[in-house]
Amino acid sequence: MPNKLLIAVACSLLFCWCFTAQEKDKKKKELPTIVVDTIIEVRDPINPLAPAKAAFYSAILPGLGQAYNKKYWKIPIVFGGLATGIYFYTNNNKEYNRYRDAYKSRLAGFTNDEFYLDSQGNQLPTPRVTTEGLQRGQKFYKRNKEISLLVTLGIYALNIIDANVDAHLMQYNVDENLTLAPHFKIDEVDRKSNLGLTLNFKF
């Protein structure tokens, strides 16, 4: 009899222990899982003085504002444009001075300007360029010189504007949580297309 009682107590304890273990396993399985599906991106604070700084740097030294904005690939374009404008201005100014000096010499009564000489430096009976030709040449090269100067100044101004606009756009909010996109949908009933804009917010 005592052996049966001991066996019954042992079986009861074993049953209770197994039941308790199963309850613990169920509780572990029922624990809620948290899935993080969004990443919070920490943005750099907006610097309102950045566009002014970029424009100031480009005004001091062309290309420096682009370097400040880290758009290094634009620096050769800026220098190339300015160098081209300066080259054409210098070349046209040199030609203008040649024609002007020869014209002044003709007005003074001299016939020894460079257009009265051949390639070996010998005096020609008639000049290679007439006095009227010297006047036309002065007007032509003067106009080209002025255009070259305006183009060079325009490229310089564009360099400053580009640096300023780039600095503005670098701080522009292009977050995917706030989007404005075109909307195109075909109605399944009458098969007509609908166009519109969709404004999306994500919180």
C-alpha cells in the first residue's frame, strides 16, 4: 500500500511538472515581437548662411563655391569657360590694337605700318589692307572684344549663381515620407484614363 501511494505521488508530481513546463513554453511563444520597419534618419541642421557663403567664395575665386558645395566636377567647367572667354578677349584686343595703330599711322601720313610690309619686311608699293579696311577691322575686332568681355562676365556671374543655388538645393527636403507624384489610373468600368497628382504623407 505505501508503495502504491508513493508511486501515485511521484506520478502526480511528474504530471504537474510537465504541465508547468508546457505553460512556460506557451508563454514564451506568446510574447509579442516588435518589428522595426522604419529607420529614423538624423539630418544635418539647416545652415541658412551656406548659400551666401558659397556665393561669396565663388565671387572671390571662381570655382571655390563649387568646392565648398563639394561639387568638384564643376570646377574644370568654370575654369574652362572663363579661360575661353579671356583667351578670345585677349586675342581680339590684340588684333584691334594692330589695326588701330596702323590706322593712326596712316592718318599721320606714314606708309611704314605692318600692312605696308611683306613677310620678309620689304616695303610694298600698295598696302595689303587699305585705310577703309583698317577701319572695318577696328570695328570688327572691337565688337568681338566687347562680346568676349560680356561672355566672360556672364560665365563669372553664372559661377556665383550656380554655387548659391547648389547650396540651397543641398538643404532641400527630399524625404520619401513626403512626396508629390503624378497619378495615372485607368477606370475599369468605362476604360477611361485619369490623370492627377498624389500627395503622400508617412508618419
